[in-house]
Amino acid sequence: MLTNLVILWQILKGFCYYIMNLVIDFGNTRCKTYLFNDAQIIENNVFLYESNELITYLLNIVKQPTINGVIISSVTEKFANIAKKIVDEFNQTIILNPTTPLPIKLCYKQRSQLGNDRIAAAVGATVMFPNQNVLVIDAGTAITYEYIQEGTTYLGGNISPGLSMRFASLHEHTSKLPLITASKPTKTPGQTTNEAMNNGVVQGILAEISWYIQRFEQSTRHSAIILTGGDAIFLAEYLKNTIFAVPNLVAIGLNRILQYNVFKEK
């Protein structure tokens, strides 16, 4: 009898494992896809838009009987045709837009101008740190600072240029400065043009982030700080250890929004 129960448990566990949510995140240059089992990421992929692999993957994955629901987030409207293909193939699909119900309250005057990535990051923070005050620092093309109160309310945030944008600005708005990428800053003043640019940009961003962290910690109790985005790993090396690096925070938030809408997990 015990053996049969063990076998049954293994079958049920395997069945539950393969009931999945699909998260599709269209960025400016790449598409990221994630498969979730409940709140756990079990697979993720990155596709360039020029690749036919993206369309093939999306059209095949939504036909799988193990997919429960799909959420699509896009930074622009130019991927609407791709999104429509998903909707046509699968009826449990949420396309994140300004009217999509959310599991948190937004204290933002113009939701239509609030990026999906910022919304998803805020929701993701409530998954990682429920009932806490959270500062989310998303270090990508731009750096965003998002404030979440007690795991229920998005208060708003600030935006500044990211690493690549600052380097590009120096190059494009001067006649002689080269275009460089970020590297470890030197402890001494820059002794070459590249060192001077790198130190100025990297150390400037680190000082900016440190100021936001210090101000947040001084004014907020029961707080947590999350660092995410494409430059998170690079910057985390030079920041204090109390920061939690969560590379897939946006995907975690999108999955939570999907659960809230499709599976009524409210």
C-alpha cells in the first residue's frame, strides 16, 4: 500500500511540475521568455528579433497542453502582430496594458506613461519581500528607482541615464571622446582618456545609487533593497552587501500579474 502511495505521489508531483505559466517580455532589441511552475522559473530563453527562432518557439510553446496561461509585455507597439499570434493560438493570454488589473495599488498620476517593466519590477518586489518597504534599483539602459510601500502600494520612482547611455552621450556630444564600455574603475584619478571617462561614469553612478540607498534606509523601516537589470551584476560588486541582486525581477512580477488575472490568486 505504501509503495502505491509513493508511486501516486511521484505521478502527481510530476504532473504539477509540468503545469506552467509562460511569460513573454519584448524589450527594445531582444525578447525574453520564461516558463514558471507556480512562482519558480524552470526555463528561460533570449531571442533576437531578427531570428526566426522566436516565432517558431512562441507558436510551438502555446500549443503545449501543460501551459496554463500566457502574459505578454512589450516596451513598444511594434510587436503587436507577434503578440496577436499568441492570442490567436491561446485564449488564456494577458497583454499587459494600462487597463490590466494589478495586485498592487499604483500612486502614479499617469499610468499610461508608466512602463510595463517598471510596473512588473514593483510587483516582483512584493513577491520577493511581502509586507515590506522596498526600493527597486533597475540598472539597464536607464536606471530607475522604484518605491514600494508595505508590499501593497507603488509610490512612484525616479529615472536617470544608465551606464551605456552615459558613455554614448559623452561620445556623441563631443568631438574627440571615444565610445567605451564599462570596466572596473581605478582607485587613482584617470591617467588616460578612457580611464577618466570610465571612472567618471561608473563612480558617478555608484555615488548616485549609494545616495538613494542611504536616504531610503534612513527614512524607512522594515526595508529591503533590490538591484536588477542588465548592469546589476557589474554594479553589485561595488555596492554594499545588504542589496539583493534579483536578475529576473521583471519576469517574477509579470508572472504574479498573470496569476492575479487568470488564476484569481488575489
